[in-house]
Amino acid sequence: MNLQKYVSRLCRWIVCNPLTYSIYEKMLVNQIKTETKPEHIGVILDGNRRWASHRFKHPWEGHQLGADKVEALLNWCVDLDIKAVTIYAFSMENFQRPLKEVEEIMNLLEERLKNLLSDEKIRKNKVQVRIIGRTPLLPKRIQDAIHRVEEATEKYDDHYLNLAIAYGGRAEIVDAIKKISEQIQVGTVNAAEISEDIIEKNLYTAYLPQSEPDLIIRTSGEERLSGFLMWQGAYSELCFIDVFWPDFRRIDLLRAIRTYQHRKRRYGK
């Protein structure tokens, strides 16, 4: 057996054995706690459908487990004192999926938004929840649920959970341009004074203390951003992880943060 195969098998044994997993997890926590952690993490949830397909299940069964993993991710990030998490959950292109799948996703979304309203951890950790995207395209019942959870958490500012739903990076920039155009028409903005700062103030994420994610993680092995936070992510560190989203573990998050900490961020300087 060559060294690469041996190391691969050893790693699988470590993460599958409860005792060694726990030891490895503690080791990772100790490694990252002494370094600067990202303030804002973006996550592209990818692989729910393929996870289900590989197990001969319906796509929405993968989405169900994926939603469970989002709740786990939020808990992990709060424990690590990550200030903001932005989740790419449903893109504009996802509306083109089979009607039954979209309906099941909408039902799941409504259920989880209602759960957030009664989630004690949201109140305890003062997590402000926002949904970013073209939400008027969503069913009225979803819009109502969004309004309730945003209103209930709008005064929290210890942590931020942003769910990108009916979202597209190009659509966000187009919507920002439209808002700026309206401001020019009423005279609150001078066209000659348009700057990056003005554009940023009209993006969906303008309310965040730090709208630019330090780190963007994508699961499932795909290595592209698919329009996620196109403006905000210009200087984000990227980490692509070869596991489907329902299989994402806390050690995957810890390793991504460790990777971020080991990189030199020069911002072109």
C-alpha cells in the first residue's frame, strides 16, 4: 500500500472512530483558538440532492437533513464566537427545479422559519436573522414567516444569520443599481458621486457590521461560487470541501477555519 492510500485510510479511521474523532476535534479547536478567527463566514450548501440520490432517496430528504445541518452549523459558529454566517440556501436558478421539489423546499423553509421564532438559542445568543434575496418572488406564506422572524430578532446584534433565498449575486447588484437610480431621481444621491461605498450601502447585506465574508466555504467538491456574494466576496478566502452538505461535520468547519488562518491576506498590496 502506498503512503497516500495509507494516510487516506488512517484519516477515515480517525474521523469514524468516536474516541479518535473527539481527540482530533479538540486538537483542531486548540489550534485555531490562538489565531484570529473569521468574523463573517459564507457557506454555499451544495450536495443535498446528490446525497439523496446516492441513497436512492427523494431530493427533499436530502434538503431535510441539509436544514438540520444548518442549525448545527449555527450552533458551532456561535460556540466559536463567529459573528456572522451567510448561508446560500436557494438561488434564483433553483426555481427551475421540478415543481414537487420546489414545493417541498418551500414547505421546509416555512417550517424552519417558524422554528426560529421559538428557538431559545436564537434569543439566548441574540442572533439577528435576515433573509436576503428577491423575497417577493416567494409564496406569500413564506414572506409572512420571513417578516415575523426578522421582526422578532431585529434588535439582536451579538450574532447574525443571513439566509440567501431567491438570491443571485447579479440580481443583488441590479437591485442595488435600481435603488441608487431612485435616489438620484429624488435628489438624495448625485450621480457623479457614486462610489463603492454607496453601492455597498444599497446591497442586501448593508445592515451587517462587516458585509464582506472573510471565508467562503462550498461543499460537494464543486469549485465555483455560482453568483454567491459576488461584490462582497471579492477578497474572501475560498475553501472547497469534498463532502455533500448533509455530511458536513464540525471538524470540516474547524479545518476550513484553520486553512483560513494559515493564509496570508494581502488584498493586492
